[in-house]
Amino acid sequence: MTSHLKKVELHCHLEGAAPPALTEAQAQKYNTDISAYLRDGTYVWHDFASFLECYDKVSEVYKTDEDYALLTETYLQELAGIGTIYSELIVSPDHGDRIGLGADAYIAGICEGIRQAKAKSGIEARLIVTGERHFGPERVIAAAKYAAKADNPLITGFNLAGEERMGRVADYAQAFDIARDAGLGLTIHAGEVCGAFSVSDALDVVRPSRIGHGVRAIEDADLVRRLADLGTVLEVCPGSNIALNVFPDFASHPLRKFKETGVRVTISSDDPPFFHTSLKREYELAADAFGFSDKEINELTRTGIEAAFVDEKTRMALLALI
Ligand SMILES: Nc1ncnc2[nH]cnc12
Ligand SMILES: [Zn+2]
């Protein structure tokens, strides 16, 4: 039982959080056939590449700033309902561009959803702009430039998501240089689909304060020590890792091992309905599958706030709630 615990989420892709029923309603509204990607209330994919394709396709039924406001508010209110006090949403201006909405209206809709949710429940949220690796380095640089110039107090971080097997981190270094120079917090998907080398590359090239997943660092003991020494925070998404078969089961998942070896870890849901999970379930798993006590779970949550891409006043206010 973790319903009494306050919760924080640092790693959730906004379109990846779209409830199937809402996506279905959107598809009907725009008379779009997405039955190849969403059937009987379930997103249809069978491996990482087909998951990314499904994600990109179903995102296309969110077409206006109002659609994005609704999606954002719906997800944040779901989080608030389970005691979540802070959420970082990974958003991709490329998705706004791909549907012809444009990045500005895409972000404006999302920010409206954040405002509505905050007014109703008090939940605090920030945005991490992401480049999508499978759209290529030029698009990722464009996303970084967009984030750097946005001058939007809700955009506080930059990320690299998408097909980890495409290129090496060095190909995307310029994008991270742009984001770093703009003062954005840096995190990067690494060590999810690819092995420990991907996490080493990320540390060498990006020097991020956090890594999305990073779990395959467990394959290299020296790298685990390096993560612990650097204090790099891993945004661990156990349900996602099992759904994508990064590990065969929770018993072989390294979350507890990381914590015990001094690596700073947090828990998140990644793309909850795609992976048949939710932040509520991730917290339940922390207790039931990983055997963490309430005190240990609160440490994960506290680490999340310490690593959040927020101003210090907000961080202190959030810490006071734990
Ligand atoms: N788990 C994941 N890994 C990489 N890119 C993603 N985009 C959405 N979910 C993702
Ligand atoms: Zn992710």
C-alpha cells in the first residue's frame, strides 16, 4: 500500500501518457483510423521499434492546442489524484510540427493544461523538451534551439529520446551544448535498449545530472561506481523495462542493486498505458516487487525532488511536503 505516500515523477512522455479512451475519442473526432495501433483499449506494438512507431502514429490524433491542453490536464489530474506533487513531462516540439500545429501552439496548449491542473489540484509541473533520435541530429538541434530560445518558465530541461540504436551520443552533442548554454537541465535516454557503452557515452559527451533509464549500466561495475561517484540520478522506469523486455522480470531488475551501491535513483512510469502501468503501480511495485519500505520509497521521492529541474524556492516547497 503506497496510497498514503506523496509521489513525484521525473520521466513521463506526454503523448505516451495518453489514456487509450481519450485517444480513441480523438481518433473519432478527426475521423482517423488508428486501429492498427490501438485496438480494444490497448496500444498495439510488439518491440521497441514498433512501440516508437505506435507512439508517433497515435500522437497524430492530438491536433490542436486544446487537444494538448486536455491531454495534459487529464494526465496531471490523474497524478494529483494519487498524491503526486510534482511532474516533469517530456514534450516534443517535433510532434507539434508533424501535425501542422507548430511548436508554439503545441507548447501553449500543454502550458494551459498545466495551469488548469495546478488551479484545480495544486500539482506542480515542468516541461522537458526532447529531441527524438530517430528524427535525426538536425531535428534534435532544432528542438534544442527551440527550448533554448523559448523563454518559457515552464520549460526547464532538455532530453534526447527515441531510437537509442540510431547513431552515437556524440552525433547529438551540439544539441546538448545549446541546451546547456541556455541553462536548461540535462537528461538523456541511455542504457535502455543499448548497453553500458551508451551510458558511458552520455556521461562523457553530455555530462547530464540525470539519465533516463540508465539501467543497463548494471552490466559494467566500474560504470556503476562512476554513476555513484558523480551522483548522477537515474530515472528508473521498472514497468517500462519489463514491458520492453530490457529485463525478463522484476526479480532480475537492478533498481535495488543501484540503490544499495549508492547510485541515486527515482521511479517513473515512462509511457504508462503503452506499458500497462501507471505511477500508482510503479510505487506499488517499489513496495511489493522490490521490497522497499515506506522510508526507502520516500528517499526515492526525495531524490526526485532534489534532482528536479526547478528553481530552489519550488524545490524547498516540494521537499517540505514529503
Ligand atoms: N521508453 C522510451 N525510450 C525512448 N524513447 C521514448 N519515447 C517514448 N518512450 C520512450
Ligand atoms: Zn522515456
